[in-house]
Amino acid sequence: MSEPALGPDPVDLKFFLPPEPLRPFITTFYHMRISAPSRRPVVDWLHPEWSNIRLFMSGSMKAAIGEEPLREVPRATLTGPTSSSIRFESKEASCWGVGLLPLGLARFTDRHAIDLADKVTELSPGLTQIPVTTSLGGLAKTGDDLAAGAAYLASLFAGLLETEARREEDIVRVQKALLDPACHAVSGLAAATGMNARTLERFCGEFFGFPPQLLLRRQRFLRSLSQFMLDPSMKWIDAIDQHYHDQAHFVRDFKFFMHMTPREYSLLDHPVLSAAAKGRMETAGAAMQVLHQPDSPLK
């Protein structure tokens, strides 16, 4: 499974914080440029995360969720919340991305998160009111001025502030509870959010895409993986979350979410994800999107 090294800097990745009014909805704007000097594709495996919009300005990318076959990625997409790794490869591409928090997804589309989960959906007027063609054209005019590109996206997504979604306060409350390492069982999540188990199950499906047990399991796994991504020299035993019973428990989760063992993962190059973990930490204070603390639009 191991891939030969690609050489220096095949990936240029920059992150931008959105203006403060957008931070309850969007983690970061980001720009990625891939240029494989040998024309051999850059390959990486994206961990599970919340939703993302991706707008390709040039080049192309192939991707596959879990063990699906690789497919060409449309020029403008919404990837729903994921519970599986996404393998992707590209020889050359330039793309803008928008990291949506659960509250941002609720404002961006009227689809339930469970209907978008573990899917890459092409952006269309039926999915969102954001004008796709206009968006791509506006970004193209900003060219290589990445600060201007991020500012353009901020102006475009300011429309998220116009109409509230249902149960916004509850969405933020559940997400904050998921981020608390002390909240590691469904009973604790229900108590922290003031919902009974059945209501919580329906609510998490509608706004987060998955049942509460899977969401808690995903958080535990990604708290562990983020430690390794920030310091790949770390031994797995030192990275795993305190709520794992033992290393074998962690390995089972790793195979479930990433479709490979921790050792197999550590032997692979991660030109995109290593840069992303460090860049997100420097810009947003969290190595992964699902570890990002949400602001409340109600404060």
C-alpha cells in the first residue's frame, strides 16, 4: 500500500478564517493547489469530517468514499458529513473549499444531513440558493490573489445570515457536547443536551448525519488521529484517546473509519492532510474540522 515519495511541495494549501459573523457556520475558507512535478498523482486519504463545499478552478481530481471506485469529482460539490475516509488523487488542480459546521449546513441547504451523509453531491439550484456559476466566475476574477478570493467567498456566504435554520440553539448545544471528551456515552450526550435518547437519535440524523453513538465514536477516533497528524513521530499508543479500552480497540476503530490499519496509514505519504492539520491549527486553532469549537449565533 505504500507510495513512493513525491518530492518537495507538491501541495500548496492556505487557510483563511471567515469574518466573525460567519464563524458559527464556517470553520475556514481554504485554497489548495496541487502540482505533481513527475505527473504522478498526489494521493491522500481524507479522514471523516463535517461538510465541505469545493469549487474547482482548474485541473481535476478523482475521489472515492470508503471502498468505492475512484470517480471524477464535479467542478462544484457539496460533500456531506462523513463517517469514512475519502481517497483522492490529482496530478494538477486548483480548488477553493468552504468548511461547513453543522449549523452552516443547516443554513446552506434544506436537505437533512442524513440524506447528504457519506456522499459527494454536485451543487445545483435544487440543493442551495448559492449561485454556482456566478460563484466560480467571481472566484476566477480574483486570480492568484488568495486574500481577495477568501473575501469574495465571505461576501457570497454572508447570505447565510439572512434566514435562520430550525433549532439552531440545539444544534450548537449538541456540537459542543460532542466536543467535550468527558461526554463519551449516549447517556451523557442526552443529559448534556436535555434530550431523551429517541429525540437525540432523530435530531442527530437530521442535523449531524449520523446516530449519536457513531458521532461519539468518530470524535474519539479523530481526537487520536489529530495528535498523530500534528506529530507523525509519535507512537500510536501515545496518541490514542483516554476512552479507548486498549490499543486493539483503537485499531478496530481505525479500520472502521479509514479502511486500513494504523501501521499502513503511518507508512503512507500524506502531502495534503499533514499540511492541512498544521495549517488549520495555525489559522483556526484546531487540527481538524470536527474539533473546531463552534460560536453561537445567538450570543
